[in-house]
Amino acid sequence: MQPSDLDHLAVPGDPQLHPDGQRTVYVLTEVDVDEDRYVRTIHLHDGSGTRRFTHGPSDARPRWSPDGRWLAFLRTGTEDGQKPQLHVMPADGGEAQRRTDLPLGVSDLAWAPDSRRLVVVAGVWDASVAGLSDEERRRRPKRITRLPYRTDSGGWVHDRSTRLHLVEVEGDRPPVALDTGPQDVSAPDWHPDGAAIAYLSDPDDWPETEPHSQVFCLTVPDDDALATAAAEDAADAPRDPGTAGGDTAAAPTVAVTRRALTAPGMWSAVHHDPTGRVFITGLPDPYDWPGTPGIYLLTDPAAAEPSPAVPLTRHLDRDVTPGSPSCATIGPRFVDGGFLTALEGRGTTAVARVELTGFDPAGGTPPAVTEVVAGARAVTGFAVTRDAEVVVFTATDPATPGELYRLEGGAQRCLTDLTPGFRAKVDIRPTTRFTCERDGVELDVWAVLPPGFDAAEAGSVPVLFNIHGGPTAQYGEYFFDEFQVEAAAGYLVVGTNPRGSSGRGTAWARAVVGAWGEQDSVDTLDLEAVVDATLERFPQADRARVGIMGGSYGGYATARLLARTDRYASAIVERGLLQWESFAGTSDIGPFFDRMFLGTSLLDGAQLHHAASPARTAHRITTPTLVLHSEADWRCPPEQGEQLFMALKRVGTPTQMLRFPDESHELSRSGAPKHRVERFEAVLEWHDRYLGASAAAGDAAGEG
């Protein structure tokens, strides 16, 4: 795989099963390098074949109506500045009708049980800037009064918030915003009687430096109240549909009553089962992270005060919100007698059934769990019929970017063939999984072999050691374009999941908490052991040409390892956390991330922050190091990379800094296609300079 081969990738996701149990829609994402964009279209498998169902070029989040008559989805227009808006089309096909034109666009949607309306999540401007043009908003100084004021995924958010809106499927009534207060909202889910909506929000009167979220429930206003709000708004300010952007009118607003269903925690989803029981997904305490989020049942959601949450999956000690790769289906999908959920394993993501028939929430015995979809792969989304007879899912494995599958009556079949051109052009390199042991613990390792590896002479193949981000993430049984590109360039590519990674339970994930103040932290020793095991296992590996690289936590770990040893001949530190004290004040997760992973905050003193910062030990680094960063990365802000670059310059270590404009922390995964190709080319060029077969000693003189 060459960097330009990104242009041939097509990846499916977010499958949705029609109530008839036959039709399935999914989102197909293709990369268009020439136009520097992603093309996202909704495709339909109707039982006999697959066809494009929407024209795109940017369609997402398809959702069938409960009665099966409609398909709702989000579409972003092609003109600059346009935002995603809700569209609805007949289930049998036809022209999609735009149902919103909201200033900041729509990010999520959920159908009402009667299929007459939807609730959507949409951004709204603060009153102080709502009447301004986009140009004037950009010109004005930013008055910041709250946290977070800037996020990696949203950029500057100090002047906006998110609100729930009710949108009718038919008719002329405009969307109506539900006034739930000043806090952001997300993840709405309807009660089956249609009279209430549960959703997530920041807690009221809670410190802004805390990462807590809370589950609330609001009473849906009646039609008279919605009609009155729309009529009063029309009388006060006649609506001008304008264009999607700064001139689009805000929605009329109606007050609602609401109450808290849970205590503050770290919740990512809320769902009602067909009887109205409430299930929540996440962790009861944010400082249980790193850990294994689970699914919980609220014992009495109708109570005046938040009711206790009964754990349903905690006994499994496995994460139900996989992130490597991410799974579009978060939380339970209900079937007769229980529900299905995603379930992370050691390098895998499965789908499991949780059996609730006969389960007693007060009995102390957890429900039985069985895996329905398993194997050496990662499920990236699924849907299921109510009788659990049919499961459709998208999945990837090391040789397959992704396909759509159907499991019915115990028989599984692949429904798609999405990348024949990619497979015909690209020599997908084989992946070998092996284990090694350190300190009585087994470590999982994945190696991708370069062309001609089996016949290569002893000590002739350079090694490229990759460290994943997180650290609560993992490498595994999924297609990874980076490993393929690196292997095609002639490297023996290696990745592992040291302690601190996900996939192996709470204790494994929390092994690094408070440990990074010591040079010999458990993850560092695990990583070094895997390099040793790789060189021992593969005689073709050249011990003198070992490179290392990683992003985010991987960049952090790379910088720490470089300060310990000169065994690496080339290094790339990408989007790393490199100075804990400044990170605490500049990152969008800075106010609380140190408490999660260092076990302390700056208010307790900066000793551990200082000891755990790679910037403190950068003067020991002698390996030629490329510092790679994105200029709109607000997770690990650019100043982190700048500090490492300056430290390396001071001591004369060969180094360069490469910065990508307008890119976030997600550059390598979802950045602009041209930037992703250019990043690949820069990575290969740097490592070839110091590891390539043609690189002679001193070729890079002058880079210091």
C-alpha cells in the first residue's frame, strides 16, 4: 500500500436494519484525494443486492422510522460553510426533503415512537453573537467566561451551546428548540410512550473543571405549546431561510420541565427498552477512567431523586464502548428477553447478548452473557431484529478495510464486496500475531511483514516499532492503513498493547495510573520487552536499524523511551503530551486528565507533573527525531511539540518539526486526504533517511 492508495479505500459503517428485517442501510465512506474530501453516501442492501441509496456527497447517521415509512439522515451541502442538516426521504426511495436549516447544523437525531417527528441535537449561538454575521463573529475579540471554551472536535465553542429541537416529518412548522438550560446536551432517546425524552447533559451547578455528565429526562411539550412557540416566533421575527451558515435563523424556543435520572458520572448513552426501563452506558465516576465502561439499569427512573444504577456488564470487566476502532453502536440494542451490545476483547470487538429473562436487579447475580458475533476481527457497528433472529454488522480484519455481514439462523454471510479495486491494486501485507512474556504477564504483539520478508537475509530488514494512542486504546485484529503503508516501504512493522491499554480489563488499564513519575514505569518496560522479543523472534530484523514512532500517548511514550536509550536509529513523536504542567492549562481535557492518569492535580503540587514530563528529559535524547503536530490540535496543543523541538535543538539532536495547518488531533485518522497522504510521505521520508537501505552514516548531517 502506497500513501496515494488512500484514494481507493471504501469503508462501511453505522448499519441500520429496517423494521421489516430485510433492508439494511449503511454509510460508505470513500476518500477523494484529488478533491481533498471524503465522500459519504448511504447504501441499501435489499436482500438481493446493494445499491447507492443517496447521492451524498456527505450523508451520515441514517435512521429508519419506527413505522418503516421513512429514512432520516444528516446531509452537509457542498458549498463552503454549510452545516449538516436533517433530511427525510421515503423508505422506498425518492427525493430527500430538508427539514432543518439551523445555524450551526445538526449532530444527532432520534425518531419519536409515533414516527411523526424527531428530536435532533443542534448548536445555537449565544445571545451576544446570535445576530452577527460569520465575518463579524470572527473579527470580534473572544470573551471567554466558561470551560470548555475550545475543543479538539469543535474548535472554539465559547460562544455556542447545543440544544434539543423537535422537528416534524411533514408540514410547515419550523423546528422548535427545547429550553433545558444553559448546559450542552447530547444523546437523546425517547420513552416508548412518546411523552418524555432522556438525554445527557453537564450537571447543574457543577465545577467546570470536572468531566462529569448526567442523565436527565424532560417532558415533551404538547402540540399546542409547540404551535404557540412557532407562531409567536414567526410574529416577532419572520423567518428568512437564508443559506446554511451565519445568516440562518435560530429556532423558536419552548420551556420544558426536566429532572435528573442519575447522579453525575461519566455517561455516554441512555436508552429505553420497549417497556420504558432506562439503561445507561458509561462509568458511575469519571475518575474510574481509565477503566471499562459498562451498561447499567436504573432501578426506579420515576423516583423524585436519582435512583441507583445496577451494573449489568461489570462482571465481564470488558469495555462496551470500543474505541480501537470505534464502534458506531453504543449502548444496548434490545431484543426479546435482553439486549445486544458491543464488547471489546484482546484486540477484538465482538457483539454479545445479555440475557435479562429471570434477572433480578436486587438478587446480586449478574445476567448471563453470550457472544453472538465473535472471531479475529473488530465489529464497527451492528443492528438486530427484535426477535434476535437477524443481526447485521460491519466489521474489519487485518486484511479487510470493512464489509457488511448478515447473521441469520446461526449462518453468517458477507453481503458486500466494497474494495475489489483496492485489493486488485494493493498487496495487503500479512499480519502475524504472537505473544511474549514479561514479569509473568503475556503481552500481545502484531507484526506486519514487508515484501520478500521470508526470503530476506538475517539482519537485513529494518524494524519500525509503533505505539498507539490513549493509552486506553489498542492495536488488534483490524485493518490499519499505517501498518500497511509502512510495511510496503520495507519495514517489519510491530505494535503491541502494553499495560495501560484497553481490551484486558480494569486492572490492566489502570496499571499506569500514578506510574509515570518513574523512569521504569510498567508500560515502558512492557514496550522495551516487546522490542527485544521482536528482534529475538525474527532473525531477519536488523538490530542496528530500529525506528520508533507514536501519536498522542504513543508520542508521549516514544519521547520517554528515547530518553532512556540510544537503541533507536530514527524516531517520530506525533501529537504527544510532552509537558504536563502546560498541558493542564491548554488542552481541552487538561483540567482533569492529570487526575485520571497521574492521580493528582496541580493544586496538589507540580512535582509529579514535572517528573512525568518528557520535556524534562528531552536533553538526553540523541536519536534523530521528527516532531509532527497539527496546528488545530486542542487535545495535545502545538505548544507541546514546540517544547520538545526546542529542547532537541538546544542539545544539537538532529530534529525537524512538521506542522499541518487546520488539522486536529485526528489528522492521521480523519484529516484532509491530501494532508494524510503528505503525512505518510513525510513519515516514510524521515525513517528512510535514517533506516533505509540506502542511508549511509552521516547522510542527515546538518539537521541539528
